[in-house]
Amino acid sequence: MRTFTDDELSALVACPKQVDDPPRREMRLDGKMKRNDLTLKSVDGTHSFRVFMRQSDEFVENFSIGLMYVPGEEPGSFQLIRCNGQHGGERVHPHHAVFHIHRGMAEDINAGILEPRLIEQSTSYASFREALAHFCAIIKLERPDDYFPGLSQVQMFPEGEV
């Protein structure tokens, strides 16, 4: 596997992307998790990505939206960035109690550690839908409203608060 730099990883996250294979209209239930996926390519056509979306059916604040890089020249893929909801803080993982973002670091990826260990608390979102909008902005997804209708519109009343 080739080695990466942190600048390359940041450039992969930030390069403009377009949908190659769209998500299903609705997330599908698999056990206790709702799931959906889509594939992306960079606008210049040189890079491929996969997006995964997971949300607990029982605890809507427990979710994960991540961007995987799929290097064309080699097998395998790895996470570049992942937006998480609150999924139960504990002494070992206190960040689970807050909304947070995981980012892949070149040092880890080059060492074969594919779980993003750089974790930062986020106040940019407070729900799955807000996290999805934030995620689409971070990864520079072109025309997200085509696939997630109304995503870029500000919601006056979050889901279920009318």
C-alpha cells in the first residue's frame, strides 16, 4: 500500500465530489440499525469514494456518517472522516457522550490502523440530518439536495418538534 501524507488526506476530503451511485430513497432497516450507502467520484474523475450512513432505529442520536477512500490502484479502502452522534459516554470513550468527528491521520493509515483516531467534539450539528448536511459541506458534495431533498434548507422545527 502506498504511503499518504496528512495534506493528501485533507485534499481527498476537500476535493469536489459527485454522486456515482446514488443512495436508496429510504434507509433500510438491518437489525436495529438503519443503513444507506452511496458511491462518489471526484469531479476530475481521478478518485473514488464510498459513503456509509448508519443510524440506530431505537436511539436516533446514535448515528455515523463516513467517507471511505477507495484507492483505484490497490485493494482495500479506509476512512477519511466520520461524523458521529451521541452514542453513550463512558470512562474509556468520553467523546461518545457528545457529537464528534473522527479524522484519519496519515501516520495511522500508513501503519495499517484504519480506524480514525483523531477525534474532535463538534457543535456544528445536533441531529442526523444536520450532521448529513455538515458532512456534505465538508466533503464538497455537488448538488446534495438531488439525493437528500431539502438538505440545504434550514429547518425551523427539528424532526418531531411541531
